[in-house]
Amino acid sequence: MDPPGIGARNTKECLQLQLRRMNKEGSTEYAIVTDFINELAINDIGKIADALNIKQEEAAKAAGAVKKLNPRPASSILAEKIETVIPDLIAHVKSAKVTIGINHSYLPELTLYNPYKNEADIIKEPEAREFIKNNEQAARHLIDNLKRREDTVCKVASYLLNFQLASLKNKKHDIKSLAINDVAKALGFHPSTISRSLANKYVRIGDEVIALSGLLSGGIAKEGGGIISKTAVKKRLSELIKNERKEQPLNDDEIKEALKKEGVLIKRRTVAKYRTALRILPKHLRKKVRSV
């Protein structure tokens, strides 16, 4: 049955079926899947090598081959739905200032159409006249509310983009610390209004489409004064891990100390929280055995 592994009762059997299709039933890879699936999950190459009486380099190579198998073979035959983000707003930068407008190509402007506007005498019945009048008022009320909502979203987006403009220009998106309460205080709105204005809203600035909520970031106090955004801290954490020695990766305490040397004071559990949010594995799962 194709793809190999489909219909298996568990992950172990799924990977075994794929290895059998590759004529590797008696291989080191098959032995790892059969007897050391838990050790493979935590990347305990040393234990696998000792148990199979092979070199760590050989065990690491076989484990790497197993990791290239597909534990969800049906995913290859399912159509992947690609979500297209259409920006609600269009931003233009001129003279170091951002101007915002609604994307009317996606959200057309509403207008009121009344075919009897210039021929009111045609309608004789009082009930019909009252019906048209009431519905026309309701429609105008709806349009006015939508316009006020658009104005609010534009004001919020304009403030965010102008506040973060310097950060956006450097292409690294090291955004400054900014919270919903800060925006609410600056614009004179309730925080819940700011939250609703940001929810699922996207803006196009240049060739890039970004989420308005991504322009907010809580702050962390720096040693000696000043504030650095949580987004910037996460970015720096990611860079530290990207540049670490793969044979001796950094643990959370070492990352905490590295950030401390740069003036960023956070706790080890905060490092772990940010690392998890970035979908970065812990040290023992990132460690790789050097090949000889």
C-alpha cells in the first residue's frame, strides 16, 4: 500500500514498514526503530550506540536516516491548503511619516441606493413610506458605524507604524517595547477598543504584509536602565542558538548568562518559555555527534 507506512497501528510500525520497503529490515536503522524509539526521541545516541555495540558516529548516522522517514505518510497525499493573507490596510511612507488607507480593492466602500429617492410621490401607502424611511435610516446608521470603525483602525495602525517605523526600516524588525495600554493612553481609547482594532488585521507596507498585532511587544528592563522588547530578546535568543556549537549546544542557563552579559536580565524559566515559543528544542535534542 502506498505511501509506505499508511494504515500502521503506531509510529514504530509505520517506520518499520517504510524501512522494509527500502529493504533495510536487518539494518541498524530498523534496530533503532524496533528497540530504541524512546531513546531516539530524546536523541540519546550514546545509549543506542552502547546497546547495539557500534560507534556513536554510526549510531548518529542511522538515527539521522530514521529521522528522515515520515511518521505521518498520509500527509503526502492530502492537499495542503495555502492561506492567502489579504491586507486590510495599505500604508505609504513619505518624508519619514506613514499614511494609512483602507484596502478598498478587498473591502469595497458601501453606498446607499434608494431607487425612489427622486420619485417619492410614487409611493402612496403610508406604511410603505415608513418602511423605506426606517430602513434607509438603519442603512445610514450601519454605514456610519463602519466608517467610524475604519477610522479607529486607521488611527491605531498609523500610531503603531509611525512608532515602529525606524525598527521596520532596518529590515530586522527589532521592534520597540509597546503594549496595548500604551497605545490606548496615547490615542485616548479604551484598551479593549485597541485589542479589537488589532485582531486579525494586516497591513501592507512596501512589499511586505505584516500583522498589526506583531507591532506590539512587552518590555524587559535592561541592566543600567532602559527597556528592550520581548520580540528583540526572542530574536537574540534565536541567534545565540543558531550560532552555537552543534556538538555542544547551549543550555538555558548558558543562554541566560549570555543575555545577561548584553544587559538583558531574565530568568532561566523565561529563556525556556521563549525557546519553546520559538519552537526550538532543548539542549539534549539539539546536540549532534561529530562525524569522524
